[in-house]
Amino acid sequence: MTIQALGYLGIGSAKPDDWTDFATKWLGMQAVDRGGGVRAFRMDDRKQRLVVDGSLAEGQRYFGWEVADAAALDALAARLEGAGVAVRREPASLADQRFVRALVSFADPAGNRLEAFHGAAVADEPFRPGRSISGFRTGPQGMGHTLLFVQDADAALAFYRDLLGFRISDFIRTPVTAYFLHVNPRHHSVALVQAPVSAMHHLMVELYSFDDVGQGYDIAMSNRERILATLGRHSNDLMTSFYLRTPSDIMVEYGWGGREVNDATWQPQEMTTVASFWGHKGLFEALGDGRPMPFPEPKEMPRAPVQVMEGNYHRMSGVCPWWDAVKGRG
Ligand code: FE
């Protein structure tokens, strides 16, 4: 029954053209016109990852959580029903719209529509990004992560952890209550943050290359009011990212270099601050009522190694001049 990744996200919006412009030219996704006011966006070999649906009201959305196969989907549905959660086996017509083999739907305690599915369709055509990027880091890590405001973070935690099988990566209890949960090596696929009203704050998508993010930042700088938060580095998932306003009321976090967690060794950490190592100016003000929030500043200047993958870095010389000199003589 284990959920493996955030497979897709659907949002309601009456601005499909604005979304197409934003998702292709700013984010680098590939637009696919599904007709009827529905725009789908590719990020990889899948037929769609992000769907903007004009027939859904602004603020309506659905989160697609992926499981391995039909047996896993049945087991998850049975587990939810056993806990008293209403589960709907969705018809083949909806599975066709989602480009998956089968799906069920249910709601989390905050009222978000969640869908669990298996068998996402892969496109015949290779992914063609909307602008020149090296690509999105998806695969086993899914399309990214989402941050949800919930009125009862502990109830949401119980649902996501105890029923859906998410595991805690980090959490914080003061000055806010928040849980960062993983289902694969991505540090978190969902963050649950206590707030006065339930809402989706952002979708994070991760790029393969740091330059993809920097070049995206250049594009964003041409229209600065679209930047919610400046380039910065998070202290928990070590993501270097910035935040963009979208044509809807959600944000997109555009990032590179997120850390991975390994369940065999990972211990959930209680965070003492949600402050970033640097940057992200505007983010925490936006999370509150507009005033700077009283997050304690880190006492020291924190730093951590960048998280890189094979082929995405060159090791610098000059770490130890003496040793380099010795090697040079050898
Ligand atoms: Fe995030």
C-alpha cells in the first residue's frame, strides 16, 4: 500500500493561457493542450505532471499520490476504509483523463482532495522543455513537494503518517508547528504547517542543474513583482531555491540540490528554526500576516556541503596547497 511519490497535481484556474505562458517560459515545462480549457504540463517522460483545469474553480485542486500497482492501490483503499475514511473507486473515464490505469479518491483531514493511483502513462514523444533547461529531477522522487497549511497539524500528521505511511524527516514545534514528511529519498514530499486557514502554499519543482535555477531567476528578475521570495538556501532540505507567484493563488518553489534521506539511517530531527541559511527574503513575511515573523536568527553562520550528483560537478583543486604540491612532484 506504500505511497511512493507525488505523481501529479491538478489545480483549478480560469487563466489557462497565463499558466501556459508561466509554466513553459518561466519554469521550462512542456504544454499539452487537452482541449476544453484543460492544459497539461509535462516535466519528464510522463504524459502529464501538472494539470490546469478551467472547469474547476480557483482553489480547487487534487494531489495524485502514486503506488506501485493495483494490489497496492486496493490495500491502501482497504486500509483507509478500515479507518473510517470514505474512499471512492473512480471510473475508467477519470483514469483516462488522469492518464493512469486506476485511481481512488479521498480527502485528508484538511479537506484536500487526494487521489491514489498506479500505472501512469508515458508519452511516445520525448520531453521537450518550454525553455532551455537540463531537466526536472523527478523519477523515483516524484514531481516535487507541496507545502500545505492545515488548521490541525497533528490531525494531518496522524493521517499522512499513520494511514498513508509517510515518514517524518524533520519537525518544528515553536514558533510554528510543522512536519516535513517523506515517502522516497526526497527530503519531503509534503510539509504540513499549522495555520489559521487550510490552503496550499506551494509546489516545489527541482531542476538538475544549478544554472537552470539561476537562469530562471534571471527571467523572474525581469518581472520582480512575481518573485515572492529571493534566492536562498533552506536549512532542512538544503534546497537552493526561489519562490514565484503563479497565475493562481499558489506559489512555485524553483530549486536545485535538495538532500536525500535514507530510511535505514535517518533520525527525525526537531528543528529550532525554519530560518534559511541565507536569502529567501519575503518568504516568512508572506507566511504570516505580512510583518516580519519573529523567527530567531541562527546564532552562527550555518553552512552545509552542496548536494550533487555524478556528472553534475567537478572537484576543485587547491583544498590543500601543500598536498597539491606533493602530488605535483610525484
Ligand atoms: Fe518547499
